[in-house]
Amino acid sequence: MKRIPTRLDPDRLPAPLRQIANKHLHWLPGWLRDRATKALRRSPSGTRHLLFALCDHFEPLHGDGTSLVTGLERVARWRERYPRLADRFRDASGRRPRHSFFFPGEQYDPTLIEPIAEMVQMGLGEVEIHLHHENDTRQSLRSHLEKTVNALATHGLVPRYRGKPAWAFIHGNWCLANARRDGQMCGVDDELPLLYELGCYADFTFPAARDESQPGIVNAIYYPRGDVARRRAYEDAERVRVGSPRLDRLLLIQGPLAISRRPGSARVRIDGGSLDWSDPPTADRLRTWVRQGISVEGRSDWVFVKVHTHGAIERNADVLLGDAMLRFHEALAEYNDGLWSVLFTVPADQHATRIGFAVSGRNAKPPTMPGRSAGRLICGTVIRIL
């Protein structure tokens, strides 16, 4: 397996570079290495396949003092409008868009989950686990996670594989594996092995542009290398490639992180794949994300794009349920042009499943997946057993 260099230590850099690192742009060297490496890669022949996933840090109670009434209104808006939006589009497999709701365990209330579970039963998405936590020990974090998994399972949202629940994870405040120097927003160095032990098959936390928790590794699908119980264990990694499954550790699936030019301007911007009211999805951004070439090594004709949002917030919901998202789905559909084939808004579980199939090397194109629960079980099988 190919080793990815670790992030640069800001304390060992020359003063000008140290200033960049202290502004949390320490990932720039990693991005430049990634661009150079992929520029030398031979272009794949035949049809290329775009697999697009939208992972929503869906927080109905986001904001200080937000009431349950407001949370219920936010969820009801999605329950009413998302099915109508999704019914307008089909991907190369003939399926409607599906939304990945990463629900925060600390906000659990059955009345907030029930409308989302209805959309899942309609084939419009899935529910995974999001958690904000602080000052935890391994045991207290285990308790938080088990409580969240069990609560969501009562709604039929967490299938089991070989006696364990199967689920994906996004860390609140990006602070995976106790990432911050001040020790806030987590507290558990060995979070990665704990997640895996409890049934988590993949982490979707990164990128975290402009945050100190962002690793120096960018635009990659990888396994943490070495001692996975250490703090920030995700900084040292092995790229996933065809024929290289790991049976003992969590899979990390990054979304695109890029330096790109603003349309119609000479100015550049950092694009970390975040969708919100101030930075909606566009056809230009989609092209930027695709150009990052996130793939399994040896399977570069399958390009994985995973972006994120906080979709419960009203201003963001206006974007994700409105005209901007309609235009974006039209831009996605344009990739079904013979040179490309697109499976858009693939749920996070099936995003990971197809990565597993890419690792196997047995499929010429991404397979059409079965229904949600079966897909989740196949995901566990592919990633853990191949």
C-alpha cells in the first residue's frame, strides 16, 4: 500500500509557512502533492462513473435556545418538500436522489426522527450517526454512541450485521480522535478503534477546511496507518487500492477539498464541499469536485464525490429544497453523456459499499444496489470481508 505523508508540524516550519499553518491552511502541501500525483496518472479508458453523496449534518435543534417546536417545523419542511424534489430526477440506475441524514445523537427525540424515518421507508435516504461530544472518556463515549444507535434502531434505521449494528459516522465540530490542541470537543484519543468496535464501517467527517482538525491528507479514501488508538490517528494513512482491504480498522472517506478560481474572476477560493445559503451548489463547483479525482487506486474511472451541509437550518433548507438544488441536479444529470455515467445522491452507506466493490476489483462498473437495508448489509460484507 502506498503511504501518504503526514501533515506538517507547524512548529518545525519556517516563519512564513508557520503563519499559513496557524491559519489552518496546513493542508496546502498535501493538496499540491495530490494534484501533482493525479496529474501524472494515466486517464482511464471507457466510461467514467461519478458517484455523488450528500451527507447532511442534520441538526433540527441547531442554534442556542432552539425549541422542540422549531425543530419539528424544520423536519416537517423536509418531509413535505424533499419527496417532491426527488421525484423530478433519476440517475443512470433509474433511482431518485437519496439524502443522507447524519442525525446528532444528543438531539434525539422520537418525534424528530419519525418524519425522517418515513422518507427512508419511501426510498429517499438513510439515517446515520452524528455526535457532538466533549470531555468524554472512552467509557462515557461508548455509552453516548450505544444510546444513539439503540434509539435510532427503534425506528428501524440501524440494521445489524453479524450481531452488530452497521452505521457510518460524522464527528461534531470535526474533532475526530481528539483532534484539537486544546483538548476540547472530544476527549477520547482512541476514538477510531472504539467506533469500529461498535459497528461503524466508515467515517465521513472530513474535509474540515480552515479548521485545525483537518488532516494534511486530502482528497483520499484511506485507512489509518499504525497505532489507531493514538490521538489524530487519521494523520498517517494508507490509500485504499484494488485488492487492499483491511479487516481491523475504520475506513475514512473524504470529500473534495480544492483551491479553485471563482467564476468570472481571477480570484481563487477554498472549496471544502460545504453547501449552504452563502455557497450553494453550482455546476462550476461540481466540476471542481470531480476534478479532485477521489477514487480507489487502480479504479480511477470511479470518481467519488461526497459533499456536506447543515440542511435543517432554514436558510440552508431554502437552498437544498429550492431552485438552486433543482439546477444542480440538472447539472449532475448532464454527466450521463456517454463519456460519464452518474449515480447521484447515493446514500453514504452505498457510497461506502461501492468503494468496497472497487477494492474487490471484480466489477467493471459500479453495481446497482438493492434496497437500503440490504445495501447496508452488503456494505458491511464488502468492507469487512473482501
